Amino acid sequence: MRSLTVASVLFLIAALSSYAETTNTTRTITISNAVELALNNNLDLRQAEKNMLIAEAQYAESFADFWLPSINLSGSYTLIDPLTVSNAIVTEPSGYTVIGGTTVVPAGLSTISNAFPNNYAAGLTVSKAIFLGFRNLDAMQIKEINLDFARKQYEDQKQAAIYSVETSFYDLIVLRENERLDRDLNVALSNQLITSKINYNYGISSQYDYISVEVLYMNNQPKLISDSNAYEVAKMTLCNTIGIDQTNVQFVGDLMDYTNIVVSNTNEASIMELAESNSITLLSYNVALKSLGLTRAINDANFDPSLSAFANYQYNYKRDFSDTTQNWWPSWNVGLQLSFSVDSWIPISRASKTDVEYDETIKKTLLSRTEYLESLDVQVKALLLQLNQGIQNLVSQKEGLKLAETGLKIANTQFSLGQASSLDLINAETAYTQASGNYLTAIFDYFSSALQLKRLTGEFSDNKI
């Protein structure tokens, strides 16, 4: 019994240890992992996919409506009450006899019923519009345009998801590095504060130096907390974007990898052309204009005649004129129907005024399209300026970081030789931390501008634009 208890305890300890190892396992996510997760879990992308499937179904519906006839199969059964059946019974001569060459008399009588209690009928009707002023053709073209637009919207949503994830991912990396720099600076400030206090107590350094170091240390505390909170918020946001829980997740990446992005095409006209061809907003205007034109054509079909064909086949269980009992009798008919809407030609008719509405809507859409093209041109020019500024800033901040690093080395050497105070060393360390943060920000700004340009031109296949 005792050995069983010990075995149970050991098993429980092993199980708890295994659970702890499982729950403490850190999941590392690279930029490619994040993009893959976003493409699989992004709700906007999934909605765009559903919109594409809906557009495919709507196009198939219009295709079937254009080519296939309307086919209806019908059947009926009617039970007539006994009184009506009885009242429909009539007596008629069954034949006639000629007497004396001129007189005709009934040879006999027969009973005939004009109604029966059980009545059956079956029928098949086929109809097809032959000409409706191209209504169905125009409607099918609208559905085809919408389907093509839905497919491009889906691809654009994929690019949007990639752009969002890449930007958020490296923004998180910048925040993480800034937090690390702040922690390193905080450690240095703490150590120098202790050293300054000792030196001040022994009369080696002045009270001013000691208070100055203490002020720098205290000023760094809010920034340390602020950067830490900003990192956690960015991490939560990115986890939510890619659809995972933020528990035990570590994002792995190096912002320096993106310092070698090459923008091979900086020609404004060429980039504007790519931006126009990739813009889903501009495409939406073009689709709207095409759809409005076709919808107007559908309305104009009211001014044209329409022609339809039909065929009916009936099979009724009834009494024919030449019979005295019920039998199955077939019947059929075919025909053409031509109709013409006269009221559409009246100048104040609904169809005429609808044309005016579509014309004005098309003009308004053209104005909006022109306005968007002008804003797109400004956006392209601004991005190229930002990109050029980012390159210059990157070079400048890199040189500034080198100078700050050299200054920190000199300050450490002089401090060890007693030629510099704690305040001098702290100032050098603060300058180095600031230069490092500025360089990281410069990298991200350049990366962000390059990524925006890639997003604008639809280039996400590699690091070259």
C-alpha cells in the first residue's frame, strides 16, 4: 500500500513537471511565420474570399439565365362533388331513323356525362426570351465585371494583410530594441548613481555631479515604463492580427536585415503607372463606370421591342366530343410573343428620367475618379520624397551612432584614468543610447517608406521594387 502511494506521488510529480514544461514552452515566430498565420487567420481576407465565391455564383446564375430556357412541369388533380357530376348528366339521341324519306326520329337514347368526379392533368411548358434589348447579355457582363473585381479585391486584401503584418512586425522589433536600450541605460545609470554617491561621500565628486546623475536616473524611469507598455500593446495587437494567443510567444527578427532593401525603380512616371494599375480604389471607379454604362444600356432596352418563344404540351384525362367516357388526351401549342413598351418613348416617362439619372451619376463618378488620381499622384511624390529623406537620414544616423560609440569609448577610458567625471560618462552613455534609438528609428522609417511603395505598386515578391 505504501509503495503504491509513493508510485502515485511520483506519477503526479512527473505529470505536473510535463505539464509545466508544456505550458512554459515559448513559441518563436519569424516574419514569414507571421505572414503565413495572417493569411490563414485574417478575417478581412476570409470575407474577401467569400465575396469572391458569391460573385462566382452570381455570374453562374446570370450565365444560366442568358442561355437556358425556362422549363416548367405541372400536374393537377381535381375532385368534383357528386351533385355537380349528377347535374352534368344529359340524355342525347343515340341515332336517328328516317321514315317516309323525310321524317327523322330518334332511334334510341344514350346517357352522356359532361363532368366526372376524378380529373387529372399534366403539362410541360418551355419558354425563352429571344430578344430583350440585350438586357440579359448586359446583366451577365455586369456579373462578369463584378467577379473579376472580387478576385482582384481578394488579391489586394492579401497584399494588405502582408503589408500590415510586416509593418507591425518590425515596429515591434524597434520597440523591443528601444526597450532593451532603455534597460541597458537604466543599469548604467543605476551603477553610476551608486558610484557618484560614493565619490560624493568621499569628496571625490561634487554634489552637482551626484544630483545630475540622480536626475538622469529618475527621468529614465517613466520612459522605461512607457516603452515597456508600448511593446506589450504592439505585441498584443500583432498577435490579434495574425490570430494567435500572446501567451509564451516570442517574435524573432533583426531590423538590420531590411537596411539592404533596394529601390531599383525611382522614376516617378513609371511608379505612377504601376500605382494606377495596382490601385484597387481606381479599379473600383473603373468597375463602377462600366457597370453604370451597362445598367444604362439595360434601361435603354425599355425602348426596344422584346420577343419571346414558348411551347406547351398538355396531357388531360377528360372526355372528348367523340367519346362518352374519360380518356387521356394530349394537346400542344407553340408560339412567339412580341411586345413593345410605348410609354417608354414619352419624354417624361420613368425610363427617360432614369437615363438622365445614370448620365449624371457617371459624370459624378468621373469627377471622383479624377480627384483620386490627383491624390494618388501626390501620394507617389510624397513617398518618393520620404524615401529619399529616409536614405539620407539612415546614412546620417549611422554616422551619428559611430561617433556616439567612439565618444563612449573615450569617456570610459578617461573615466578609468580619472580624467572624466561620472556625469561625463553618463552623458556619453545617454548620447550613445539616443544615437542607437535614432538609428533604429531611421531604419524603420526607411523600411516603412519602401514598404509603402511596394504596397502601392503591388510588389511583394522580394525586397526589390
